[in-house]
Amino acid sequence: MNELPTGWARAALGEATTVRKEKEDPRNLPNLPFIGLEEVEAHTGRIISTQNTSALRSAVAIFAKGDILYGRLRPYLNKVVIPDFAGAASAEFIVFPRSKLLEPRYLQRVLMSPAFVEFTTSTSTGDRPRVSYESMSPYVFPLPPVKEQHRIVAKIDSVSAKSKRARDQLDHVPRLVEKYKEAIIAAAFRGELTSDMQGADIACASLIAKRKSALASKMVVRPWNGRKLADEDLPQVPNNWRWFLVGDIVIHRAGIAFQSDDFGTKGNQVVRLGNLYQGNLDLSRQPVFLKDADKYHAFFATTGDLLVSQTGTKYKRDYGHFVAVPEQVGNLLINQRILCLTCIQGIDPKFLLFYSRTRLFREYFFSKETGGVNQGNVGVSGIMDAPIPLPSSVDRKFKPGEHLPGKLPLASNKTDRRVVIGLKSGANLSRSRPRKRIMRRIFESRQAQGLCDLRNIHSVLDEAAQAACNQSGDEEMLATIRERVRVDVLDLMIVCSDPR
């Protein structure tokens, strides 16, 4: 064992404490506040609420102000509290009265320590494991003088408060990142990121219709006869942009319900709703395959196609994500409640990916939601009839990440290797274009919904990082916080544009 400081001792719990064993019939008591196990929050030492004894019939334990209540049922839940009032508690609590040898909060810390939780868990078994005072009594812990206990508790409380404030500051960063991601995408589809490159080229409806007809002739698909774009209230876009419907620029195939008896471990993988997980294509989640899938060739999704989940939890908006089929997976079969989209010539799938994340598309998509109490469904029209602004071919060539030499001061190493916004086609901008000019266009793009100017992102994130760091005296934690907030405008754009 490690040597203890002078004045400290090692004591068994049964030697340093006593417990209140008396139980009372609540009908013989005045109306007292009552604490049940469900009124104590696990792992936090916090009392959520109280009842009163007037409606109780079973025997209760009595406690005084400052006593420690230890939940003996399922000790791994770590329910240990110190009420600042006298009252009654569930008989599932062990009551430790105040002691001259122990500061109550120090004993509470001992009882909530990982070592003690591990000890009690090892001594309890069954579906409803319980511990007794007798089984806990042999546990040995360091016992400093009472004044030292006070100092230890005060120090722990101080560090815990700093840690909580640091976590609160750190938790704010992801929300801030999400706001900037949304703002950047919104700015892109208002034409703000490419306003200095717009030429006379205008998106041509007849050319788009011709290209869709050419693609449809090569595929066995059902034609889409959706609505016509009416004179509706749509956001303003640059002069050389035009509004279309998603159905104008894609060919669609709806998935079918395959017979589960035909599923196996080899063949072509079937993409199910569970594989479109949180906006990502995760083929490792409960994979199923179909042999002899050639007869279903009309339901194949191939590289570059987009998959859209049409079913999720009603009102939670946890579906409707566009996901790209990557190169390395081969042909995938589309299961029911998934729509597959193939873009016509000249429309990059990434362009649709980004647009599917805009507020305009999401609002239109979920305005078509139907379903029961829990399950939400959106039909094909909720996707194909959604309005989409189509830029000129000049705008679709803009790829900021490929035309910014080097990286910004706080950018991560991944910055150089990843495309920022994929509004692309074949052409490249001149390498001689001044870096500052492009950056100025990015930073001057205003955020939607009255948010801050994008130029403020460095200072805002830096303030959040510094505030979190200042609350922590732990150098390891400090380094972790700094690493997590090493982001800037370019990194945010990378995150929001990575379709995976």
C-alpha cells in the first residue's frame, strides 16, 4: 500500500461509521418530506424531487438533516445524497448519521468513488442486486483528520465546478459549428460565394429537359409527372440562376420490398433504412445480401447515385438525408422506403447533397410528412417536387478548397486534402487568383436568420476555447479542449461539405 501522509489512517467503513436501523410506520408520523430511490439522480448526488409521507403505507427510514442516504438497491447506480432537511426515506436507503470522525461530504465522496462502486458491485448479485451495511463494512479507505477532510472536499468542489464550466463552454462549440455550417450552405445557394465569378451563362430549361430525356432512355424507369413550378414565394437568387424542381434534374427509382427469405450472406447487398444512419451510408449495420439479383437490375444503385430515406420518427426530422453511393461498393439493391436518384449530365451529385441540407429543402420535404403517431413517411413528391435553384455552369465550377493555396492558420492537416464545397464541374480557376479575394468573398457572406458575419467565426470560437481553457487547471484537459476547438471557417465548410 502507498504510504499515507502524517496524521492519516486507514479505516474500515464499519469501524468509522454507524447506521440508523430504525424504521417507522408512516401512518404514525407527521406529514414529512419523503425521498424514494426514484427521486435521486444516479451518479450526481442530486435529489430530483420529494414526496410526502401522508400517502405511504410501507415502513420508512428516518433521517436527520446532514445524514447520508446510500441507495443499496443496484449499487452501480451510485445514488448517494445528503439532504439539507429532516424527513423519511425509502427502506432501500442505508442511513449514515453525522460522525465526529467524518465530514459528511468526504464520506459521500468515498461512497461514490469508482473503487467503492466496484467493491459493492462485486458483493451483490441477482436481477435486483442489493448490498447490506454488513457486506460494505470491510471496505478500507484513507481517513485524514477532519480539518483535512474539509480542505479536500473544498478542493474537489472547486475543481468540479471549473470542470463543469469548461464542459459547458465546450458543449457550446458543436452548436456554434452547426450554425456556421448551415449558414455557409445557405450562402452558397443564394449565390453569395460565387457572385464575383458569374457570367452571362444562364441555366437553360430546354437543355436540362433534353438531358433528362437522354438519361431516361438509357434506364428502365417510371417517368415522373410531378407538379409544375408555379409562381411561388421563393428566395431571391442571382440573375443567371433559375428555379427548377428536383424532378427536373434527376431520374428516380423507388425501392421495393424484397422477400426476407431470399436474404443471405453473399451476393449483392441490399440497402435498408438502417444503413442510412444519421445521414451516412453505413453498410456494416446488419448487412443482408441477395443472390441472383440480376432480375432486379432496375433497382440497382451505382456509384454517384444518391439515396434518400423516406421513413423515420414523426416530427423528429431524423430522415430525408441524401447519401452518395461511393465508388468501392459496387451495385447495391434498394429496399423499400428508400428513393434512388441519378443526376442528369451537368449536375454534380454533390450539388444536390448540399442542397438537401438547406432549410428550404428540409421545410418542403417535411411539409409532405404523413404517418401515424410514431412513424413519419414522405412520398416521392416530397423529394421530386421540391424547388431547387440551379446556377449557371460557371457557378457550378467553383471549388474554394481546390483554389486556396496552403491552409488557414488554425486549419487542421486534413484541410489540404479535402474538398470544401463541391459545386463543381471540369474547369479550374486560375492559380493566380489572389487568395485574399476568394477569402474575402467567403468571409463576407452573411449568415441566414440574422446570425453573425462569417468573419467573426475565428474570434467567437477562440473566445469559447479560451473560456473553456481558463476554467481548467488540468493541462491534459486543456490540451484536449484546444484540439477540439482548432477549427475555422474552412474547416467548418469541409465538415458540411463532406458527403461520405
